[in-house]
Amino acid sequence: MVLAVDELTLGLLVLAVVLTFAIGIRSTRSTPDAPPTRIANQAEPSRTRLEGETAVYRSREARNGLVRTAYDDVKTLYDAFQRGLRLSRDRPCLGTRVNMGPYVWKTYGEVQTMVDELGSGLQALGVPPGQDSMVGIYSINRMEWIVTDQVAKRRRRCRSLCMIG
């Protein structure tokens, strides 16, 4: 079977192949992303400076003072988790993965269940609530130490000491 192609069709076909190749090469180059704003415009130095010290820089977004909290009902990490639980009970909260595989997510509701169960377990073991109790955590970053920290922060049950190994 012989396919007859005129010069115009052949030229357009070659152009399409060349453009596809050029766009593919350009899109795979590793060029750094441009910052959303110029680096020089992101922060401004404070007006007061101690002699012999460098200036303190503040984000231009915080010209009227630093932000204390993003939300009025969030003052602590425990408050932030509770807000996430209230707004996103069935949405992903903490994820883990094994051997660089895909993440497996626990929802806010599932994490809250883990917090409740661990808190009940500590109480059953005789760990009294309050500021005089301490829970020590020595671990690499893991979901379990975040859960343990939430238990410790709940109603100021006890202080937590996190040491990452």
C-alpha cells in the first residue's frame, strides 16, 4: 500500500513532530520556579537596630504587627487539631507510607479515636491527668508520637517531652 502525501501535508506533519519534540524537551528542563514576588520585596528591615547587629526583618504582609493566630478559636496545637476535626472529620489528617510507597491516610475522626483510646489506656495505667504528669516520646517522626502529643495536650492532661531520634 502506497500512501500519497502532498508537500504541504508532509511539511505540516514534520512541523508538528518538531514542535512536539521541542515542547517536550522544554517542559522537562529543571529550571527553578520563580518566586511569587521579588525576594527584595518580601521583607523589610526594622527601623531600629542595635549598633553592631544586623537588622531584624519582618514580612511586608505584617506591617501592622505580627499575626497572633490565623483563627480566633485556635490558640494551641490542640486547638488547631480540634478545628480540623470539627471542619474535616472524614478528610485526611495524618499519612504514613512504607518503603516509599503511596501514603495511607487516617482521617481526623480516626486520629481522634486513636487519641481517645491512648488517653483511656494511660488513665487505666494510672497516669493521672494534670501538669504534674509527663509523657516522654523518643522517636523518629511518626504518626504515633503526634497522637501521643495530642493526648498530652488534651485538657492539659500532662506535659509532653518530644525527643526525635
